[in-house]
Amino acid sequence: MQNNPQFNEQERIARQLEAVEGRFEELSIRITLPEVIADTPTFTRLMREHSELSELNDIAVAYRRLLQDIDAARELLEDPEMAELAREELPELEARLAEQTHAARIALLPKDPDDYKNAVLEVRAGAGGDEAGLFAAQLLRMYTHYAEHQGWKVELVEDGSTELGGVKESVILIQGKNVFQKLKFESGVHRVQRVPVTESSGRIHTSTATVAVLPEAEDVEVSINPADLRIDTYRASGAGGQHVNRTDSAVRITHIPTGLVVTSQDQRSQIQNREKAMRVLKSRLYELQREQQEGAYADRRRTQVGTGDRSERIRTYNFPQGRVTDHRIGLTLYKIDEVMEGDLDEIIDALTLAEQTALMAEH
């Protein structure tokens, strides 16, 4: 029995889950200690870890109890009066164990430490002129609707709307539970194939838009020297409402060492625009740090569902055929209208499964 691969896998999972239970119990005690509560950074870090481990701890407890039930049933096989009942129960218990072992293996896979974070989502028009801008606006609307379906909060940071109703470059901040985990695979080049409304001959055109999804950085993760910033204010312009041209409320922040530039003009208040722009700037700086420091993580992502690089074509939206194809995993759905309305669950679930499958092959 000891050489049975399935048995060995269950033993390995059981040991890992036992460690999870131990760590969760330790955290449950530490977060109640006065000295920990008084240390805000430590308390915040431990509370987050405790919250993140909560679901996995529930899996660990259920797995341990199931193993105990199986051991108890096997012992009953030696009891003449209870052996028949035990023989009936054991196959069902063992089937449940196989299912829970698989679920636990997925739950124990290494996590992206940024999964729980909010996200900054940037959409830019690519090749294709006005049609690319119109497609970029549709993508922005698609992600906004998806976020609303998830119960997330969406804030417009940079409004790059054009007079034709398209988008040159727009940035939104999405806040909620595990936002980056859901949206991180959306980074890349999105291609559209359709007849533009401006095309009189009815020919199908191909245009592109670029999406970048960044985890929102926390203050403790990015330190910015005020001397490295150049902050300019100017009058907002565009389709932002009646107030946009009345005051110098728009803000442009330039991070001199890196050359990164962030603008925000959606709010009436210069202070609010500055706060939003700083949040986006910190996220972009954090992404630079992450790319430089976490080469191993970047290599791992490349082996799964793509690099997330802005130059990589990840998806095609073919309107004449009603088709959406994700090229990284070979998924094609004939439900383009639903997808453009924010029904992204099937695509995102498939991308998540692809990542889990690749990780399971490595571990």
C-alpha cells in the first residue's frame, strides 16, 4: 500500500494541510496579542495572511476529518457486526477522498502574491485609426460591465475619450475581492475583425487595442521621493461634463527617474485627481519592480498562459462570425455579444484552469 502513488499523494497532501492548520491556529492566536495589535504593519500583514488561509484551513479540516472517517470505517471491517456497513461506506468515502485530494492539490498550488489586490486597468487604441479607438472604448465598457457583475467598484482615472466616442488611452481603477487574480491574464493585444461603421464598402477591417492590468501597489511596497516628481496642473478637456474647462483641476505627474507619466482629470478637485494619479503611478512603479525582481515568476507565467506582455496578441473578436478566440489556450466561443457585455467568466475560468494545470505539472 505504501508504494501506491495515490496513497503517497494523499499522504503528501495530508502533511501539507496539517501544516496549514498549524499556521492558521498560530495566526489566530497572534492576531489577538496586544503587542501585535499595537504594531500596525505587522497586524495588517498577519490579518491578511489569516484571511487568505481561512478557506484553505476549512479544506484542511474537512480533509483531516474525512481521513479519520475512513480509518474508522476500516477498523469496523474487523467487527463482524459492523463489517457489512463499513464495506458499504468505504467506497463512497474513498471516492470523496479522491475528489478532495484533487481539490486540495489545486488549493495548495503556489499563489501569485498580488492576486488579492485591486487592479489598475489601462486600455489603449492600437493599429487601425478611428476604428481602433472605438474598439478600445468597447473593451473599456466590457471590463467595466464585468467588474459590475463581480460587485467591484470602478473609478475612472484617466479619460482619453475622442470626439467620435472612441478611446485613445483610458485608465480605470478596479477595487474589490481578488480583482488582479481575475483580470491578470487580460494584458496583451486584443484584435477585432469587423466592418467599421465608417466603411461604406462593407469590407472587414482588422484593428487592435492594448490592455495592461497592473496590481495596485500598497504604500509599504513603493516608496517615492517627492523630489523625483514633477507635478503639473492644467484645465481638463474632453467629454467629462460641464465643469471640465473651468478650473485647473487636471493633474499630470511625471516620475523623473523612470520617465513615467500619469494624468488624471476625471474629478472636479485637483486634490482628488492628484490622489488618483499617485495611486496609478505607484502601481506602475511596483510593476517595474516586480518585473526586475521576480524573474522566476515571470518565467513561470511565460510557460502558462502567456507573458502578459503588451506586444503579445492574446485574443481575437470576430464580429461577422460572432466569435471570440483566446489564442493562448485555443478557446473559441460563439457568443461575442455576451462577451462584449461583460460575460467573461467562461474565458477567465478557462485561463485560470490552464494556469492551474501548468502549475500542477510542475509540482
